[in-house]
Amino acid sequence: MAKKKIPAARYAFIGLIVAGLGCIATGLLAIVQGAVALKIYSPATPESITNWIAISAAVIILGLAIYGILNPNGVRRFFTGRQVHYGSNTLIMSLAFLGILFVINLLVYQNPSRIDFTEDKQNTLAPQTIQALASLPDKVTAIGFFTTNIPTTTASQLLTNYKSNSKGKFDFRFVDPNADPLLARQYGITGDGKIVLTMGKSSQTAASASENDIDQALILLISPQQRVVYFLTGHGEPDINGTDTNALSRARSTLESKNYTVKTLNLASENKIPDDAKAIIVAGPMNPLLDQEVALLKAYVDKGGSMVILEDPTPFTKIGTNPDPLADYLKSDWGITLENDVVIDLTSQQPLNAISSSYNTSAPITQHMTAVTIMPQARSLTISKSAPQNITDTPLITTSQNSWGETNLASLQGNQQVSFDQGTDIAGPLALAASGENSNTKGRVVVFGNSIFATDKGFDAYANGDIFINSIDWAAQQGNLINITPRTPITRTFNPPDQLILLIILISSVIIIPGLIVIAGFSTWLARRRQG
């Protein structure tokens, strides 16, 4: 009697077991790979994990192949049974979905413009950067010195943005300093990941592949000469090196990023204005300037010098009813009056915060301003209709009509209700800032009825810092630098509470959730198979 032949299909399940073990191994290895990416685990040879993942994937394919070889009829029934009828629509929809994804990715690849949803538009070049590129007098070539230790992907994306917005004035390439040490030595490169910008025979080095660092290097290329500005001291002004919110340290550091040398000047003790002064900034004096100080400033401006003046309302200073020689000089020589009032702005949730309603788009300082400026506790300015000869005064910031200059300063004390009094208060719209220029002497002044907006508590809010730095650029006659102040990115940090939680999240996303989907699909398949 012949021995009964055992069909090979009975052993086909071995292939499924092998494929299942491969799936489990791939999932576990994916978790390990994720742990390495999260720096929870550091293997001796990270590349071995990738190799093992490839091997486990090959085991899955091998197991499925074994099953197909040992049980071809089962495979045939799977692809010809009723389940094909049920699954055909799903297959067609899946293929259509993949096709749509392919087309979308192809379009995105061919058209690299994108929508930037980050809070401060970190993936979109700032208007200041666009302005800097438009101001380039000659073509700039960026050389990124990156070794194989640092990927160039992020730097390449950023530099591509520069190139596409430069109208042919910006190009870039990458060099491995280890492969070309002579070129690295030529530009003084000692670290990794630095970018050298060259224009003609000039070059500047950006410390990193960030928009802020590259913008600073561009500014130095556009205007390489040193510029010195002085902040007046001795009258209770905010400290440019202070650490509290009332300091002017953000203004100082921003000016330094634009290649300004920022110094202080005690005019009462020095009794002279340095010859290298491009501009004098009088920011928030608590006490009035002396007559001899104003005389020195007047002589300086009459010789072509410039001043930027920020004076707060008298109730928030120690000036009180004392004479203010600086305010008197602005009124007599420039036709700009610092009113003895406090601006009440009903368009603001806090009426003492004056908000810009419009900018003078014909003035270089404000022609590109879009965001609002907010000035807490401001005073208004009045520009004389009959300005002194050769003087051109220009209002820069104006409030809305729903504001006024409150002249009853005593009513601001306590919780008293204030309202507009016809005949005594100054009706809006009001000027919050103005500039003046003498066509004969080339002297310039910029006057603000507030200083808080430029301190550290307000500098980074809205357009506050931009208009202050623009004013100094214009006063220092650095017109090519206006509106190209490097922006400071908003930093967001994530501090995970526990790495175990991250590992649980990783296991859930890689194993549990996909596993449940696979089990649900397999159960559905079995149910339909039993139904025939």
C-alpha cells in the first residue's frame, strides 16, 4: 500500500510565522531607532540598526514567499474570491489617494514656494531680508563651509530662499573645509557650519546658517564702515547696558548687529560732542537738560549733526513745571512742539496706550511700516505750519480721530474718569513722532513723544523697535540700512517631562495603533473568508 502523500500546503503556515516574526522584529527595531533619535538610547554602531531593519523586512518578504510557494491555491483563492470584490473599491481608492499624493508632491517639488504657518514666519524671508537683497550694490556669493559631520539640508533651503528673492544678485555653494583647506584658510574659517559672503573683494562671515546671522553679514557688506552713535546720560535716562525691562539693551544690541558702535555721552561733564558722532540719542530724560548742553547740541546739529529725541509727558518725569531747554529748542529752531499733555486713545483697550493709526508713507523712516506702533504714556507733537526757513518737518506717526491730548494732567491721578474737553484738550488725530531736516546745514532731528516703546519692555512689540532703529539710521544718514534690521526669532523650547513618556508615545504610534489596525483588517478578512 502506497504511503499517503502529505500536501505541502499544510506547512504553508510556517511562512506566515516567519513573516510575523519579521513584522515583530521590524517593529521592535523601529522603536530602538526612535529611541536613538530621541537620544534615549545610544548604540555603539547606530548604522547596524538600519541594517537589521532591512534584514527583518527581507524576512517578511521571504516568509510571504514561502507561504506562496507551499500554498499557491490559497494565494490564488485570496486574489480570486469574494474578498476581491469587496476589496477592489478600497484598492482603487488607495491607488487614487497615492496618485493624488504623488501629483501634489510633484507640484510642490517643481514649485517650491510654500505657506509658512510658524508664529514668526521662520521659514519665510523677513521683509528686512528682502530689502537687504534689494539693496545689494553687486552680486554676493555665499560659500558654506560644511564638513560631512553637519548636514547641509537646512542651510541649502535657506540659501535657496535668498537666491530666489535676489533677482540674480545672490548665489551659493558648499565646500568641505577638510577637502579644501586652502580655501578655508583664505577666509579664516576655523569652525564647521559657517557661511562666508563675498562681494567683489570684500567678505563677511556668518557664524551660522540662520537668517539673522546672514543678514548681519549682508549689512556689513553693504555698509562696512564703522558708525558711532551716542546715547546721552546724566539726566536719569534708561541704561543701554541694563538688565531690567526699563533698559535700552535691546536697542543697543540691535544697533550693534548693524555695525554701529554704541557709546554713552555725559555732555555736562565732557562739555563737547565727539567728532565721530553720527547721531546723538536723547532717550527718556527724567530731568531737563542744562542750557549749556542744549547749546552744544544746537551747534552740533547746525554743523550737519543729527539727534533722535524721546521725551515722555511731564507727569511721568521729574521735570514738572521746570523749564525744558531741549523742548524750547525744538519749538524755536525746528517748529516741533512737545505738547504738555498725555494722549488718550479710545481705540486701545488701555486708553493710555497710544496706537499708530497711520504712517507717513512718503518718509523714509516709515514708508515700509505695516505693523502698528504702541506707545504707552505718550505726549503729542504739534508741527508749526510756518516752520523756520530751510526746515522741512514731517509727521511720522498719527493716531486715530478717536483720541485726544488730555491737558488736565491732575485728572490722570487715581481712578478719575477722563473725557474730551472742547477748547482745552487737543483733538485727534495726533502726531506721536516727527522728523525735521535743514536743507542748508543737512542737520536732522527725529522727535518722539514717548520713550517707553524703545525700552526692553516694548522694543520687540509690533513695530516699536523697527521705527526706533529706522529713525537712527535716517538720522545717521545711513539710508541704505533703513528697514533692513535683522529680526530676532521667537524661540520655542520643548522640555519633555520624562523620557519614559516619550518611549510610550513611540511604542503607541509604531506598534499599538498600527497593530490594532492590522488586527481589525485581518479579522474582517477572516470573517469574509468564512462567508465564502
